[in-house]
Amino acid sequence: MKRIPHHLSWYILVTMVVFLSGCSAVIVEDNLQPEQIPAAISRAGDELATEKRFLQTGVIYQWAVSAEANSEFSSPEWSAEQAVGKPDSPGCGDYQFSWASAASDSIDTLIVRFPELVYPLEIIIHESFNSDQVTKVEVQDPERLGYYTVLQKNPIRVDRPCPYELIVPVEGIGFLTNTVRITVDQSQLGLGWNEIDAVQLIGTKGEE
Ligand SMILES: [Ca+2]
């Protein structure tokens, strides 16, 4: 049998690694315009969740301290309360440590509240099952009690990475907020429950 020269073996190995690494993130989109596709990065336990994503000083990173939803699959398992605190679902799957709505094919809303009022810079939604069917993210003006939309998009099917972080950059909000409302539309893609493990609100006390 003819042996492959040593330097050619390395070339083939490196080529395969480059090719396979390019296949690790497969996002199947559905009728989505490129500028609407949210940034997505894979999670590495709590390491990424506590990462200081902004270089400026005075940035507050906080997890939800209370939550309510228009429906829950059960309680305490899969209740809205499961979206409080840091991510704790053990991975990607149908775990009771995340919020799930009562039905698997409905449009539902989850409201999460945070300890500190901030001018929001970013909202990170940790999804542990059937990402990403979030269609709207809003922040509440506590004085007027109105909600302002910071993301509106179609549901998309995301196979990898899972769990999935939906990162929502927020600009131009001129009021302090500690309340985020998230809408999932599970009626379109037939994927089933889009479960939310945790939500992080990042912001500052001073207006940008
Ligand atoms: Ca959780």
C-alpha cells in the first residue's frame, strides 16, 4: 500500500479540522432579513454568563429576581419562576429548570424583573429548548407603564448552538427600566416549546 507523505497527512488533517469547525454552527432561518438576524453565541456554563461584555465602567450585569407569564406548563417545574436567577438547566433539552408555556404551539409572554433600574445596553435570553421562537422583546417605562419594543423578528429554527443565547443590543432607550417582556410565537414552526432558562439585563445608571 502506498503511504501518504508525512507533510500531506498534516495538510489533510488541518483541512478536515477547518471544514468541521465551519459546520459547528448551523442556523436555519425562515423568512428573515439579514439585518434582523440576532447575534448568537454558544454558552460555556456560567463562564460566559458572567463575562463582562462591556469595557466601560459602571455597567451593571443582573439576572431576573422575579417573573410572571400568561401561562405555565406546571408549577414549580417549568413555571415562570424558573427563568429567575442564573441559568441552571443542565444543558440543552426539556428541563424543568426553564419556563415553558402551557401549550406547545401558542403565542405566550414572559415578564421578568430585575433588582436595579438601568438604561439598558443589552438583554441576553438563555434558551434551553427549541430555540429560537422569540418574536418580540420589550422594555417597560416604569413611569408610563408602557412597553417599548427593542427587538421584533420572525421565529427561526436554531439547531446549533444549544443551549442558545439570544443577544439583544439595546440603543436609544431614554428611561431607566428594570422590566423586560419576552414574546414567543410557537405557532409557526411546529418545533414545540421554546423554553427559557434565564434572562440577563445589562445596563448603566447614567444615560448614554
Ligand atoms: Ca432557570
